[in-house]
Amino acid sequence: MNNTHFNALFSPIKVNKLEIKNRIVFPAMHLNYTPEGYVTDQMTAFYENRAKGGAGLIVVGGCTIDKVGGGHFMIRLDTDDFVPGMTALTQKIHAHGTKVFAQLYHAGRYVASWMINGETPVSASAVPSKLTNEAPRPLTKDEIQQIQQYYADAALRAKKAGMDGIEILASAGYLICQFLSPLTNQRTDEYGGTRDNRMRFGIEVYKKIREAVGDDFAIIMRLSGSDFVKGSNTINETVEFAKSLEQLGINGFNITGGWHETHVPQLTFSVPEGAFSYLAMKVRQAVRIPVIASNRINDPKLAERFINDGWADMVVMGRALIADPMFPEKARKGELHEINSCIACNQGCFDNIFNGLPANCLVNPITGREHEIKVGKTRKPKKIAVIGAGPGGLEAAVTLAKRGHKVDLYEKEQWIGGQFNLASVVPDKEGFYNLMLYYAHQLEHHGVKLHLGTPVGKNKLTKLKADEIIVATGGTPLIPKIEGLAEGLEEGSVRLAWDVLSSEFPGTSENIVIIGGGAVGCDVALYLTQDGTMNEKTARFLLENDAEDPLLVQQLLKQSTRKVIMLEMLDKTGKDIGRSTRWPIMQQLKRRGVKMYTNTKVTRIEEGKVYAENNGQTQAFDAGVIVLATGVIPYNPFAQSKDKRIHVIGDAVSTAKALDAIKQGFELALSI
């Protein structure tokens, strides 16, 4: 394949008078790389790598415009003190032919709180935030004028720093959204009431910025195509707002999904790739200036189609470029097998950010450490054996080979991937398998000798002709001490979660009881209940042909006929699932009719029955099928070995997430 397959994606485009070399945009994303608001070496190296990788436009931000509107940990543009750092960052990005915008951010009632800033948050009206449960203070008219001036002042600082344009943040439920929405704007003055009045604040922000930076400077706005919140704005209101701004001379729109408060997932693996691009298409049909499509666009073929079919003029690739900063250049050259794709796990990016940690990436352990890590060739090549081809072992083997070591990788199964292969059969997690395909290509590309179906026991270990041995044998299912469990496993009435996910599960109308409500238990429940719902092809057929009531089709798509009960001894189901992905999973399990019990400890298993205690009461559950998902314990068959060549990583040491296993494999490979 050559770059002619992506002629649209890699064609230049003009935004105002600014020419951008291609249609790929890296969006503003909070990364927690700026603890005091100043540009850091970490942040500079991160963005420079995305510019080096070929992105046409990078939007830096969100950049706070005043103290109340954001935290000290955000990138700041509220005083001239922050201009020199932005200037240096802009020069680094420009050196690779990439253009750079600053996104201007004001949280309003979101995020910014007394606990963070020492001041009460402000908004259009005193409607409490569902995120912070804190009521904001309504802005006075004088304060509205002052905040609008803060936007203009920050824009002018970005221009002084040599940046190429501004993106005004008017999405996700932040301040401009709070003025736009009838849910959060209950004002009775000229900034509230009618749609035109509610649009007034955002329009005046744009006007003041334009007055400050001049006619030739590029200004775009990031809009929620639909808030996806009942009673708030839809695509119809967004289109009208966009048309009004176009008449005033704005230069483009970046269209994303809904508010942070929505119950519609926006970022997780359950969101189909490019799912919200139809919102960009509706705006593009109404305006004549460039429109950018956002959210889960990870495939250059999909991006090319959106542009060719007229759905968008440009595409946002956020997590795609976190996972692989060289994505654009690889796509341009047709090296699609070399692209390390985002799997939408959110473990390193959004989960870290929500926990106040710097962003990193499960599939790319260099993310966030570009300023301190370089994978260079070793001066002393060694012969290294890696035992176990799960994520940690794969990363270790590939990184070692990149550095010039001779690597043999041993795997007892007939395919690489370990537990990742099991995860990839769960509905919406098919993308996890892409990581295994990427590793398979990397093993071949870098000359790793792969030995499939080759277990390494204690006897074979001593015979390995290797200078170093990496043990990445993973974990094995934890079998708790429950009366009757051992007999059930032997007789086949109890099945291990791993076995359920790795084989065809027979149809059953009987109760399925899952013992264990952690991440694996939830995966099994989703996997089992998927077969009890209407498939998407049938649903589309019925809807396209007006053959059935859409409400009935919706019900059959969501609700499963399979009866699944999940018993968890802890106080919360899915406690080990990340913050950004847990709530959509819980939502989906409830829709599917899965009955979830917490603080419930299984005490005994008999034929067709599971007995459990909750608050001192014993309850019996009918169980035609019992599935055990009670966790994993380390599996290291060489734990007693005194061989000094051995290094142990991942679940073989202690139970950890794939993010940790890959990081350990990477760091060990750098140290050898």
C-alpha cells in the first residue's frame, strides 16, 4: 500500500489563511504534565513527538484563562508569565511542520471548586454540578464582561507565543455550555431564556477574541454536537449556534460528543469507532467552513472515508496518537502493520488523569516519558530467553530485540497473548486482539524467534542457552476454599471463567451464577448475556424496513434472555475496574438484567444450588451453570530456582493490570 490510498487524509487544508499540511488533528487533552501550570520538559517532549510523527495540527490545552476557571495543575495562559514557555513549545512543534493552536478553557461549575482554587466556582446560574455536588455562584453582568476579556487576553498571549490559532472550548458541559443549556441557565436577563439569549455569552466570547487577535488569526470552536443529557441541547441547537458563529466570521468547528454528565459513554471501548461523526456531518451540511470530527477515530481508512464522504474536513486522533505518535507518518507511507493501535482501555490515560496522575499508555510505555527515555542499541548484545508470551513477555521480547539482543520467546499455547486473548472475546473488546496482531508483526519484524506450543519446565530451564531469562508466565485462576467447589470442578458443574471465555458456551435457559464480581466476572457476564440479545444486523434490518416498533427493537437489543446472577464478597461490583470504564460496564450489566449481589460470600455449592451469606443471612441461589471468577494468583514454576539469570515480571510476581505488566517488561528490557 502507498500513500495514494489516503489522498484526502494527507491533503492540505486552509483554516482562515492558515495552511495545514494534512487533516489529522491531535486534540487538547489534559495530561497532568504541568503541576504548576508552566510548560515542562515532559509536556514539550510529548507534543514534539506527536509533531515529529506527522500530525497536521496540535491543539494544546485546555489552557486556563483565569484562576477560578481551572486548577493550578492545568496549562495556564492567565498571565504573561506563561508566554515564554508556550513560545518555546510552539517553536519545537513548528520545527516539524505542524501547526499549533491553544484551547481556551473555563470550567464554570465543573471541576473548578473551592477545594481546588480556594474560590467558589461560577456559572450562568446556581445549578449544582453533578460531578462535584457543589453549587456555583451566578455571574454578574460585570463579571461576564470580565471573563470574556480574560478569554481575549489569553488568546492574545497565545498569538504572542507564535501559536497559529485558538480553539474556544464550548463542549463537554464547561462554562459556555452552561450558558447555552436551558438546564444550567436559568437567568432572566439578556443572557438567559430564549435560545438567542443563551447563545449570547459564547458569541460575545468569540467577538472579543477576534477583536484582540485580528481578522487573519485562525479561530475555531469545539462544540458538543449533542449534550446527550435529557432536556439539554441536541444537534439541532448546535447547528443553529454554528450557523450564527459562521456569519460572524469564525473559521471552523471541532465537533465532539456530549457532556461529562451524560449517561451515554463517550470514551470507552463500548463506543464504536467514529460513532459521533454523524454530529460533525450534520454541522458540515449547515456551514461552509472546515468541520472536524472527533471521538474514537483510530483507523486511517475510516478517517479517509469520513473526509471523502463529506462527513468532515478533518479528524481528531487523540488516544490514537498517544498510543503511537508516529501514526500519521506510518499511515502516509502505507505501513499499517506498524501502527500500534489504541484499544480504548483508558487505563493509562483517563484513569490516571481522574486519579490525579500523569497520563501514560498501556500499549505505549514511553508515553509521558519521552523526555527521559530513549530506546537505543545495546553495546553488549546478549542471548535472552523470554518464557511466556502474554503482554509483559511480548513487550520485553520486542524491546530487547529492538535494542539488538538475540531473543527466543517461548509460549506453551498455540498463540501469543495470554489473558488478552480471553479479554478480546468480550463484547466491544475486540480491539484488544489488535494489540496481539501488532506484537506478532513486531516479533517477526525484529527477528524474535517464537516457539509456540513449547512449555518450559524446570528441567528445560537449566538447559536454555541464554545469558538472561525473563519469566513472564502470568497467573493462574485462584480456587477459593468453598465446600463442594472441588467436586464441582471435577464433575464439570463448575467452570472456570477462563474456560468459558476460551470456548463455545452452550445455550441455556437455566440460571448462570458467577462467583466473583471483579473485572473478569463482569467480562464473563457481558460475554454470556450478549447471546441473549437481538443481534445488530437483525435490528438494522427491522428498523430500515419499518418492520417493527423501534422501542421493541431497542428493548431486544439491550435486554438479555439469559439469567445471570453475580455474587461478589466485596462491597462493590467491578471494584478493580478503572473509574472511566466501570460506570458504562455497570450500566450495561443492569440493562442486560444481570442481578448483582455485593457483600455476599459463597459458603457451599451443591448440585443445582449455590449458598451464600450476606449480613449473617444465608441465601440459596438456583444454579444450572456455575462460573468461577474469583481472581488470579501468580504462577512462577521457577520460584525456587537459584538460577541468577532469572528475572520475573507481571502476574508471575503479583497480580497486576496489563498496563503494569507491559511497563515492567519494557523497563526490564531497557536495563539489560
